[in-house]
Amino acid sequence: MDESATLFLCGDVMTGRGIDQILPHPCDPDLHEPHVKIATAYRELAEAANGPIPHPVPFDYIWGDALEEMERIGPDLRIVNLETAVTRSHQWWRDKMIHYRMSPENAGCLSAAGIDACSLANNHVLDWGYPGLLDTRETLRRLDIATAGAGRNLAEAQAPAILEIPGRGRVLLFCFGSGSSGIPREWGAEADRPGVNFLPDLSMATAREIGHAVWALKQKGDIAVASVHWGGNWGYRIPSSHRLFARALIDEAGIDLVHGHSSHHAMGIEVYREKLVLYGCGDLLTDYEGISGFEDFRGDLGLMYFPTLTLPGGRLKNLRMVPTAMRKLRLSRPFPSERKWLQAILDREGKGLGVRVKLTDEGDLVLVWR
């Protein structure tokens, strides 16, 4: 009988700016944005929307009700896209408008949620320059949190995080960033330059090149995950190039699960040849509370994804999703009407992808596929 493994996955975890400011050891709040000049303004916007926020708060505060939900489901590994530099560097990237930074002393907020690994292949990890990237990797290393997708050189950026599931196998976490998500091409790592694992394109040839690295490491019992930062922030349309590349990663590169992120809201889900494709996981933790614009997408609502995969094989056995809501800069349980709204949206977007999404009596969402 096949064994199985359950993962916790989510989209963007943005613990910089306003969230960093309510934690015990915030960075200098000065910003270099066109409209907001001090990070505490994001806390004030959240307070204007939902009431006073105590500060400083303990590290587990921002995870709120999500911690109880993680314990209820008990995933074997917890993987996030960490979309902030963990640094006190002042070398802000001058060609960018937005810069996320959390102090290394506040990185305990990731340990508070038991995070095992972070993808760093995104459009904010170099917001505070190469020193900021190196600080981020070193801080997470000290906390025993694995990283992939960015490094001191191309070899480090391309190297996967290898995560053990004791007695059952491993998860090989390969992380990639696409220019379509806003990653500057110049952020791509080179043989002698730090940076991210930048995808040159979404072609079959690129998928096959990735496959060389996957098959060189993959053993019986391993699950290979491709965590990809791609696409814009808003909109439900999945580009055909994303679908073709996701399928190529499965067919040609030995990938068992595609973990897509960059969108600020959850997008459609597909099961291709019994392998899970999450095209856009949406935001989980952000400081966007109280910011107007794009309200129809309900960016304040997030999802915690808990796929269970067979070992060996990496086939999808089930996918349970737990809805969340950002209130007072912490994850809260959504109202029943908000859970129903998320279910209806994912069900609508899934029909063209061959899946349905149902709401359980416990308030979770479950995936049904052909």
C-alpha cells in the first residue's frame, strides 16, 4: 500500500513593511515609495479599516487562527513563498517603486509557524540589494529554514532545497522566477553574481533543461515540487503559456506538483495526469489591509493549501484548502459568507480546468476532479 505525505503550501508571505513594524524588532521605517514614505503608515491603514492593533506583538500573532488550522491538519512539511528581504540593509534597489524589508531579529515569526522552507525566487527578495539577499539566506539558515531560488551565484540559485520526510522520502523543492511577475531580468543570478533563479522563457526546451537537474537528484519515494513566481497580480485568466509550461514540467522534467504564485488572489486549479497544478495561490500574509482598489478580487481572503500526495509517485490523493482573512494584520477565520464566496470563485474558475470545489461542513474547501 502506498504511503502519503501532506504539504502545507501558500502564496505570498509578505512580512515586511507594516507587519515588520508591529513585531518586536522593526527595521528603520523609512521607505522610498512614490506615495508612502514610512512603513508605519501601513499599520495605520489597517487600524483605520478594522480597529486598533497592539504593538509590539509576539511572533505568533500574525499567524492568528492559521496556527490552529495547521495543527488540525498536521502537514509533514510547510513551504511558503517569502516575498520580503530579511535584512537591515539600506541599499534599496533604485529602479523599483516598492521595497519590502523585515529585520533579521523578527524572522522568528517564520519559526513560530514551523516553516520548513521558503522560496526566494520572487520580485522582492533583492529589494534591498545584494547585501539584503545574502542577509536573508543567512538569517533563514540560522533558523534552520531551507531556501531555494536565490543565492550567491547561479549554482546556489538553481539548487533545490532537499527536505526529508523521515522514513518515507524527500521533497525536492525547485524554485523559479519569471519576468512576468515583475522580477527585473538583471536580478537573474550568474556564475559570479548573486541573484534569483530566473526563467529565460516558458519553453519546452527550458522545461527539459530543468528536467536534467530534477532527474539527477530524484530517487524512488521523492516528490519534486516546482515553485514558480509568474504572472501579474490581478485577473483570473491563466495564460496558455503557463498551462503548457506546467504540463511540460510534469511530462518532461519529472515534476510532481506545480506551486504557482504572484497573483494577489487565488486562481484556478488543475489536475494533470494525477499531478496538482496550482496556477496562483494568492496572498496569505500582507500589509494591504485598508488599501483601496481591486476590491472585487477580495485580496484580503487567502487560502492555506494542504495537498496529500502518494509516496512514491507524487500523485494527488486529495487537496484540502483552509480559507483565511486578514484582519488587524493577522490571519483570522473568515465569515461563512466569505468561505462561500471563495468556494464559488474557485468552482467557477475550475470548471474549464476539469475540477470542482466543494465546501465542507467544517468550512474547508475540497477539490473534486475527473
